[in-house]
Amino acid sequence: MALDFSLVLLRRMADHNPEPAEDARRRLGASAAEMREANRRWQAMARSPRARPAAARYRAVLGEPESAAPCRVGDLDCEAWRWALPLWPDLRFEVVTGPGGVVLTEWLVRAPDAPGPEPATLEDLTPWSCTLEEVARAFAPARPVQGTAPGRQALAFTAPDRDGARHELAAEFTWGLLQRTAPRDRGAASPA
């Protein structure tokens, strides 16, 4: 089931980066039809009138989490569940649940024992190189902006290029993994 879920994640990522998503799909040994079918099943499960709550849906598809740990989000006591996925050995799919099992976040994060990148310039921000948390930490203060669809997030921030010139940027993430950056229109609410 982790393979099917990886295909669901790739399907959304293919909207921004079709070539790497195609390469990743092939590495998983899945056809384009299998990726579409995995996505269709996930969407049907999520949109069914008898749909399970999101937290239960992840457990049904991915099994028991590799790890579960208490965490705080603001003043809420929450729990972070993490699963390994075959395509991203240095990342974990994390679901943070709040009171009553409500899903607050669902995204890819760096595995606790995996060294993460330390982006310092615009040139370091290549597709699939960083998680949302890593970019936000490296270019603080970054501020969230409206994503364009479920599973998509965006950040606005300033970053230098390798020559030291500063750039106002918007970065788009799918399931918490960097997809692209673009110059930011200072008046815009969402990335270009």
C-alpha cells in the first residue's frame, strides 16, 4: 500500500514537475495507468459519502506508523505519525493529528536520522531538494501563503543568490516537498 500511496503523491507532484515524477514512477516499477488508478482509488476513498476520517484513512492505506510521538501545535496537544515510503528513504510522510483525531498537517518531512540540506542561496532551491520546514528555517522569516490545491503549500521569503543579490521569492511545495520557486509580486497573495 505504501507503493500506491507514493503514486498518489507523485500524481500531484507531476502537475509541477512531470519529468522527475515520471522518472520516479518508473523507478517504482509502476505504469502511468497504475499511477492514475492509485490516485482514482485514493480520491474515491477521500470523497466517498461514507469516507473514513482522514487519520483513519492514512492508517488504512499505510498501516501502523513507523513512529508516533506527542507534539504541540500552538496550544494544542497533538500527535505526529510518520511512515517511510519507498521513493524517499530520507523523508517520512507525517500526519499531525489534533484533538479528536483531526488531521492538521499531512506532508513529507526529513527523517530524524537523515542529514538535511542547508540551503543558503536561491541556487540551492532545486525541485525536490528541501522540505517546507527546511526552507522556512533557512530563510526565516518566511510566511505561509495560500496553496493552490489540497496537498499544496507555499511560502514567501527573501533569499540571496550566490552573488549576494536579494530576491523576493515564492516557493511552492506539494505534500511538503519543494517543487519550484518564482519571483514574488510583493502585492500578490499567492506564488507566481
